[in-house]
Amino acid sequence: MRLNQAISDLDNFVFSNYRIVHGFRVAIAFVITMLFTGYFEIPERTWILITLVVVIGPISYLGNVLPRAWHRVLGTLIGAASGVLAIVLSQYSLTAMYAWCAVVIFASAYYSLGKRPYVGILIGITLAVTIGGGDSDVSVALWRGFDVSVGCVIAVLFCLIYPQRAFIHWRMRINSVLDNFAKVYHLSYSPNVLEKPDLEPFQKALVKEMTKLNSLGKPSEKETKLNYQLIYAIQVQLRNMLFTIELLNHSYWSDRESHLNMLWSKSLKQCQEQVEKKLNDLAHMVKTGQLVEDKETLHSKEIIRELKEIIADIDGHETEIYGYIWLNVKLIEDLANLKRLLILALNLSDKSKAN
């Protein structure tokens, strides 16, 4: 997949309403499978429908659907074979059959807590389904094992129809986080705000949004072949920026006189506007996959130098003012680092060199 491909309106709709889309996917898969199994009159076909609902439940991203499919099929085949063997053993010794089932269930529980939990879970489920066919009716047991396998395969096939791409979902959440960063930052320094704004509700929403990014990291890595350390570094940088913005809001409103001095500083105003613009530009870049030319980059060092020099021009309250200026300088540097990381993640490095 092209890492810098723009997020389409269809992608935006699907991922913004992924629960509704997933509900339609499962419902359509269930009805079609019910018609298919009824038309061919497959014995014990109820287990196909049961397996379909159980297997297709989780959202299947492109980055994890194939490994998950293999694990499910493998667990089903092992469980079915174990169930058939248990039925054969029951013809000679019930004790041997119970001992064999205990060994298989032990292995199922053991691997359910490992790296391949689906294999372990399905071994136990398929064993239970298979031996439920009766102590002597091997044909019923085989049909149940076959139906579970068919249900698993059908579920995977429906997951592969316009699969949900974790990397696109990851980019959309990054875009949302940066947009909200810009709004929160603007609220913290806006001259139209007369009292210190309460940013706690916004911060909780942002923390929740960034927490969801963690679950998208691994499947995004498998889809894009990007180094997971790069994806993780971007998420860490976002968390650091959230804490910096929180400190900026506290520092800006900590003292009335220092607040009024900073409010009338033209250099500081220019810096604040540039930080907000950089946040919006990064959000646009993540969504469209297009590198935004930063025309104000040449003035960044000059603005930072002026910000550090204004302390000498202000009488008193240097601590609060210096802290606020230092935090803005740090935020500008963090934005530059984040931009470099996002350029690598979106494979825009060649374009950036050309610019």
C-alpha cells in the first residue's frame, strides 16, 4: 500500500462508522451463509453459523487478518482431529478417552495464554463440538469438525472484503489528535478568554484517543513494514506534546501581571500563531499525504531569539515569563521532531529533500 495515499471520503466514512459497517458485514455474512448452507443441505450446518459469528466478531485489520486466519484454521483442524481420536478411544476405553481430552484441554488452555491464543481457544472449542456428536457416531463428529472449519474460512473471506486497514485508522487518529492539539493550544492563549480555561475535559479526550493508537501500532507495522519503533516514537512525541501544552496553559495564567505582559508581546503572539499553524499543517499532511511547505521556518530561530530577549525588557515576574517562553521553544522543537518522524512514516522523505 502507498503510505502517503490521501485518505478518501469512503475511508473516512468507513472508519468513522466502523462499528456500524462491521455490523452490516457480520449481518450480510450470516444471511448469505445461511442461504448457502440451506441450499446445499449441509449436515450439522448450524455449527457453520455459530462459528461464523464467533470468529468474525473482532474487527479484522488487514495487518492481522491473515495470521489470525491461519491460527483459526490450524486450531480447528487440530481440535477436530483430537475429537475424532477421542471418539475412537471411547470405543475401547472411556478412561483413555477422558485422559486424552484432559491432555488436549490442558494444551488448549496453555496456548490460549501464549503468542497464539486463537489456536489454543479453537482447539478446545472444536474438541468440545466434535465429541458432542456422540460416543460412537464418528460421521456426526466429522461433519461438525468440517462445519467449524468451513465457518472459519467463510468468516475470513468476509473479513477480506474491503478489509479495515489499521494504518489508515492510525493516520485518522493522528490527524484528530493534532487538530485537537491546535484547538486546545489556541484556547489556552486566546486574548478573547478572560479567565484560565479548564482544559481537563479536552485532555481526557486526547489521552483516550492516544490510548487507542496503541492497539493500532502492531497491525500498522505488519501492513506497512515500518519499524515499530518509528510508530511508537510518534505516539510518545504526541504524549509529550500534550503534557507541554498543559504546562503552557498553567504557566500562561499563573500570574496576572506576567500574563498581561505576555499578552502584549508581539514576538510571543507571532510564536503562538506559528505553533498553531504548524499543528494544523501536520494534521493536513497526515490526512492528505502531501508535504506542506513551511514558509515560516526561516523565521523560527529569529522568533526564538526574540522570545529569549524579551525577558530583559520586562520588569519583574521573569520566572513565569521565562518558563512560558521555554515551554514554547520546546514545543516548537517537538513539532520539528514530530514532522521528521511523520515524513518517514508516510514515506515523504524524498519529497522533503526535493523541497
